[in-house]
Amino acid sequence: MARPAEITDDQIIAAGQAIAAEGRPVTGFALRKVIGRGALARLEAIWAASQATDDAAAPQPELRLVAPLPSTVAERRDAAAAQITTILDSIVGDIWQTANETAIRKTAEEREIARRKITEADITLKEAAEAIEAADARADAADTAAEEADKARQAAVQNLQRLEGSAKSAAEAAADTIKTIEDKLAVADKKVADSNLAATAANAEAKAIKGELNRVQTAAANDIAVAKSETTAVRAAAATTEAAIRDDLKKVSTDLTEAKVALGKLETKLQAAETRAKANEDLNQKLAEATERAIKAEATLAALTIAKKD
């Protein structure tokens, strides 16, 4: 907020003339009350200077020449004047004595009262002047604070506008980043879903292969048990053909060993199939070979049984 402009002399003089026209004394306080501001000393000095100028410029009364009186009239006037002067001197002397005594007494009283009033007025004027100066200082400080506050407000508005622009840009960038992340998450979710489906299918296939392997192992074990039982019977019944039977049994043992090896390989491939579902084809091939060997073993045992009977 800008400091108010200085009061001009013309404004002070106009305010003093308005106060004088109302019949009131023109004082610094009266001038300040009319104008609304200003230092008391300056207001009074400007008004006093204007009054001194007006008094100097005021027109002086004109002197007029009067014709001399006749001698007889002048003599009578002088005699009357002498008598009147004597009488007036006596009366005035008495009046003056009484008035002088009364005036001295009243003057002393009035002077004492005036002195007290002047002292009180001086104190009041001093306190009022100090209060006005303090008020002016506070007004100046308030104006300075208002200017600083206005500058701070303008700076805050500019900073707010800058921050709003930065926040808007950051929000737009964050929105783009979030959209990109959401797209990537969608792709990742699809990949996880596909992987889960593939893993489920692989687990199902592995379980099926394991079940088939268990079935084959059980069947092979049964076949081996049957073969061993028949071999024992053949050995007991065919003592005369022991050498031939032993040769055949060696072949059967070899076939059984190969079958066990094949079964071991199948178990190994089953474990690999649990982690790699693609090994299914090799496992099926090994299972087929084991089945074929088991069939050959059964055929060999059957041939041995026929040979024994013969």
C-alpha cells in the first residue's frame, strides 16, 4: 500500500479558514481533525505564516483632514474639557484605585488558574503530540507491512501457479506411467495364467504316466513271480534237461534283468517327466520295449513249459 501524499499548504490554509469562519480558534488539533492527518507543528506553522502574511497585506485606514474650530468654540471646549478632566481625574482615580486592587487580586487568581491550565494543557498537548507521533509511526509501519504483505501475496500467487503447473505435469506423467504398468501387469497376468494351465496339463500328464508305469511294474512283477514259480516247477520236474533249462533260464534272467533295467530307466524318465512334460514320447517308447520284453519272457516261459512236458 502506497504512503498518502503530503498535505499541501493550500489545504492547511483552507481548513484554517473554515474553522475560523465557524468562530472557533484555529489550533493544530482543530486543523488535524478537519484534514484527518499531518504533524501538529507543521499545521500550526503553516497557518501562523498565512495569518502573518494576511495581516501585512491588510489595508491601513485612511487619514482625513478636519477644518479648525473657531477661537470662542475652542476656548469653551478647552474650559469644558479642563472641568471634565478634573472631575474625570477624581472619579477615575477612585475607580482606578478600586479597579486596580480588584484587578490585581483577580489577575493573581486568574494567573494562577491560567498557569495551572497552561501547565495541564502543555502536558496534554505533549501527550497528544506523542500519541499522534506514535500513531503516525504505527501507520507508517502498517503501510510498510501492507506493502510487504502485498509483495508476499503476489509471490505466493506466482509460486502457487508454478506449483499447480508442475503438479499437473507430474499427474499426467504419473497417469501415463500407471497406464504402462497396468498394461505390463495385464500381460504378466496372462503369461502366469498360461503357465498355470501348462503346469496343470503337465502335472496331469505326469500323473497319467506314473499310473501307467505303476500298472506296468505290477504286471511285470506278477509275470516275474509266475515265471519264477514255473521255473522252479520246471527245475524239479525236468532234472534230466537241467542244462538246457539252465540255458533257457539264463536267457530268461537276462530278459528279466533287461526288463528291470528298462523299468529303472522308466522310473528315471518319470522323474524327468514331472519337470519336463515333453519327455513323454521317450517314456512311452521305453514302456513299449519293456512290455515287449515281458511278452518275450512270457513266451520263453511258455516254451520251457512245453519243452518240459515233451
